[in-house]
Amino acid sequence: MANTDITATQSMANTKDSAPSMDFFGERVVSHPNEVPDFVRNMHQRLVSNASPNDRMLMDIVRLAEAHPADVAVTLLRRAPSCDRAARIMWRTIASSEMALEKVLPTLLCVLEDWPLHRVSASDGDKTKVFALAATVVVWEILCLPWCPAPFMEYSPRLLVALLFQVFVSTLDMPEEVNTFWKGYQEQLSLPISINRFAVQTVRALFRHLRCLDLLVAVERKCGWDTLLCAATHHYAMGLLAREMHRTSNPLCSCIAEIRHVLMPLCSHVALHLLQLLSTQEPRWDLPALAFLVEVLECHDMKEWSDSALEIISRRLQSKSKEKRRLALRGLVVLSKDPSLAEGIRSLTQSLMGLLQDADGEVVALILSVFLNELEDRATLISSPTALQLAEVLRQLFDYDNSHVPLLSIRLFRAVMELVMDKGKKPLKKHVSQSLLPLFFHYHDQNWHVAEASRETLLCAAKFLKRRRLKQLVKKEKLWKFAECLLAEDRSRAAEHLRQALPYLQSPQEPLREAAVRFIGIAGRYLRKQQEETWLIYKALQDLSDDISPTISSLALQTLQLLRAAQRAPYSSGFRRCKTTSKRVGGRGSPKAALWGSLWKSMNN
């Protein structure tokens, strides 16, 4: 920017709040609106011819822009899309008047938003298309002024959305005519940057204009501006930008109060523009828009628009794009905390149930979080069909390889037991009964949160099934007595319990493998006469004899030897005698009692 370009408009900048009316000089600039385009072109030509702009000429530009903003803006963009020296003088003169700029900005934004070419007819019938990028150039030139045009504050949310959209779309779609235009502008100002970098540069200039320096530094530190430039990562940068805008607008942030005052409405107003885009815009930008929206849903100003947000987000649940589904679910996690949206969230139950089959652990965890939020602190009872569907799916998720998923699924399983309608309790008992052993194993989980949730849910399950003995043993944390009691009370299901326990021998967690070995050792006593199950036990323990953990391999071999020895000895003594005999293995008592006693001692140790 040459100083000579600014000098011509500085006098106007000093009096920008008192721009003259159309008849300030007692005459009109044009006699008819269709004369406006010719007047603008002639004025531009005079300035191109090195005519020095006098005060009268500058006043005419302002008065004309105030009276015919659309015609002035479109004609000037057509006449000088690269914003040459003459055009810069005219645009800066318009910017010197708040009223003129306020009237011209909506037209500039309409052009900027319509990539790559804006179709509009001037009052003289000219229908030549206007480059959207030409409007970006004008915005950049105005943002470089030494003063700050106030209308940019009012239009900053819409302007920011339009610029961010242009960053994205210019990365994907570059028509030849736009490329040619840009090369001319580059040569004119010696700009060695691409179109999308120029758009990012304009975004940063807007934030500087808004005095959001802390935001600029934070995004730069996290490489957010560079991430915006790649179509594949653009939505990540949009999410980062939204988070930083939300963070720096937070009252707890160290930013000065004036900056927070700017960013708080900016966040919510940008989100509202994005809501409108997501309702009507073609889908090519909905991923970045969704990424921004999801990050600011918790803004207080967004509460009023929660219904619209829910409608838009719920439509993305069935998207073919995995990333859109993930973002939609993140949005649902936030919205599901709002009691006023409970009915809308509940209507999505079947869609969410279908998505639980997703192999992505993060997606599954998000769905479980939505369900938990929906049920938390509310008197919402679960219908019998829904409870049965959830119970069946949740039991399969207890053993998910992502520790967050088992934690959430176990907590949700407990909520289902507590909130199922009375008529749904009896059908649910089968699923609850089948959950006892998995919950018992996860009681040994290395993750303390999972172990504690398993203990609480196991207690709830015993209560639900009205099995007092099991409930008392859980309360007293007598786990192996719980296992023995479970097998003793469900002798007919010993083979089923065995098959439930076998997969835990392959658990990556040593405590779970150890618990499985000990449980299978106890179960072996009840399965002595069942050859198929006995063979399964022997094979599983034999395979575990070379476990990476010496403790597990030793325990597996010891258990296998005891079970084989006990199998060879006729079983006649009761198990209670075995417990007594275990205190004196090799002493008094029959050999078979001693063997079973050793096994019991091994299990309890």
C-alpha cells in the first residue's frame, strides 16, 4: 500500500462520521439511478488518468455509495476486479464513511459468498459476472486501512463465515478464469501466495481488526492456519478455531474484558450463520461447518437455537461420511444434556442403536454417552423393548478393547436395570443373569473406574435378581465365595458359565486372565462328568501354560494338574469337607478330598 493512496482519503477519514447527504452541494450526483454505473466508470477512469481527487470528487463517491450502494459496489468490482490504484482510492473513500460502508458491505458479502462468480444485473442492464475473489480483495484493502471501519464489527460474523468458506472452496475449485484473474492481481502487488492463503491472510486481518490477538497466537501455535489450507484437514482447523474462540470468550480466560465482549457474540453469531448454511447450503462445506458448530453448542447464546441444531445434527447421523457421523454424535452428547430436548433425543433411539454396531470405539462411546446423559437425573422410564435391545447390545460391549466403552456400557447397563418399566423387568432377568459373570471378571479390571462400576452394577444385578446371598458377598467383597456361590446356585448353567469364562483367558489384562483361570478351576468340579467341557478346560489351561506372565502360566499348570488328578480320583466327598481338608493337604482325609482341597486353596489364594 503506497502512502499516496491513503493521502487522498485521509481528509475523509477525519470527517467520516459526518458524510454529506445527496444534496449537500445543492445538486444531485446523478439524475437517474441507471446513470450510476456510467458515473462510477467515468470517475474511475479519471483517477486512472492520474487526476488528483479533489474534495468534491471524494464527496460524490460517498454520496453515491450511500444512495446506490449495490450499483456502486458491483460496477466498481466489474470495472477494477484487481482493485488498482484508482479503485483503492474509491473503496477507501467509501470506507471513510460509516454510513456508506454499512450500505455497501451487504453487496460485497453477497459477491464474496457466491464462489466463483456472482451473477447480478446493474441498473443499466449490465449482467457481466463478478469475481467473488474481487470482493475478497476489497475486504483485504479496507482491513489494511489505518483506521477501523465500525460496520465491520456488525458484519464480522457473516464476513468470517464467507472468508472461511472461500478458504475451503478455493482449495477444491479453481476455474481457469479465476486463476487468470488472480495471476494478474499477484503481478500487480507482487503477492507470492495462493488464493486460499490470501483468504486465510484476510481472515487473520479481520481478527486483528477485532483485536483478537490472543486468538491469533493460539491458533498459530497449534498450526491451525496451515491446517485450514488443506481440504482434508480443513474441518479440524475449523473445530480448533471454534474452540479457541469459545475459550478466549470465556469469563475465566485471561483475555481483557473488551476482547471477550467481542468474541462472545461472535461465536454464537457465526454458529447461527452456519446453522442457516447447513439448512440450505450444498453439502460440500457441511463437514467444516458442522465441525465449528459442534464446538460452540455449549455457548449460552446457543440455547435458543438448540431445536434447530438438533434437527440439523440428527440428519447427519445417517451420513455416509464417518467423520460427519462422529461430529453429529459429539453434538448430540452436548444437546442430550438439555432436558428440554429430551423428546427429540428419545426419538433418535433406534438410529443410535443401529450405530452401536460401528467398529469405531469413539463412535460407540459417544452413543453410550448420549444415552447416559438422557437418563441422568431424570424420571425417564425405559420401555421394555428398548431395555431388552440395550441390555443385549451392552453385554457385548463389556469386553470392548477400548476401556472407555466398557466403563460407559457397564454404567448404562445399571441405569437400564434401575429405570426399566415394571412390565419389562421379568423379560430383562435373562440378560441380567447372563451379565453376572462378565461383571465379576471386570471387578478385577486394572482400570479402577471400570472395576468400581462393575462392583456397583454387580450389586445392582444381584438386587434386581433378588439373590440375597450374592448381594451380601459383593457387599463384603468376598469375590471367590461369590464365584463358588454362583456356580453352586446355578449348577445347571455351569457349562454356560465355563464358555463365558474361556474368552477371558485371552484378555490382555493379567488380573482378568488370572481370575479366569481360578474361576475355571472352581467350575471344573461341577463339570467332571461332562467330557466335552472337561476337554475344553484342559486345552485352555494347557494353552495358557506358556503365558507371558510366569504367575499365570504357573497357576494354569497347577490348576490343570489338580483337575486331572481329581478327575482320576472318584468324587464322593462333599465340597465343604474339601475346604477343611485343604488346611492339611497330605494329612488326614481321603486322597480325593485332599486334591479338591488343594484346588480350593489354590483358588482362594
